[in-house]
Amino acid sequence: MDSQGYELHPEACGDVDEIRGYIAADKRADLTDRPLRFIRVRDYVIAYAPDEKPLWVIAVMHGHRSPRVMAAILRGREEQPSSF
């Protein structure tokens, strides 16, 4: 067992790589033309710019919102990140 408390079967490593590739390609062209990615966490959708360093989260929206409302929110957030 490694220091993280678990080990992956060799084929499970492949499964994780496939999932990572699927998530990395998760784009919503119906919401924006920008190179954003989206991930769902429970009932929420997180939109982020993967090429920004540090990672730039554009929006955290409830997943039951209409796609039209989500697209409007994203359009309204065109400016570059600012630090708090």
C-alpha cells in the first residue's frame, strides 16, 4: 500500500486516464465559444478556464438553470481574472 492509503489495479489506472480525458474534453459549445471547460459537482456546474495559471473559475451555477441563463452569465464575465 502506498502513502495515500490505496493502490490501483493496473487496468483501473487506464480507467482513470480515460475519465481524465473525457473530463478534459468536456466543453459546452451551446453555452459559450470561449475555451472553457465544465465540471459537474453534485447539483452545480463549474465553468473554468483551464489554460489560466492559476486556474480561473468563471462561474459556479446551479445545474438546473436554463442553458440560456447560463450562457448569459458566461457572456457577462468576459474580463480577465482579478485577485481578491
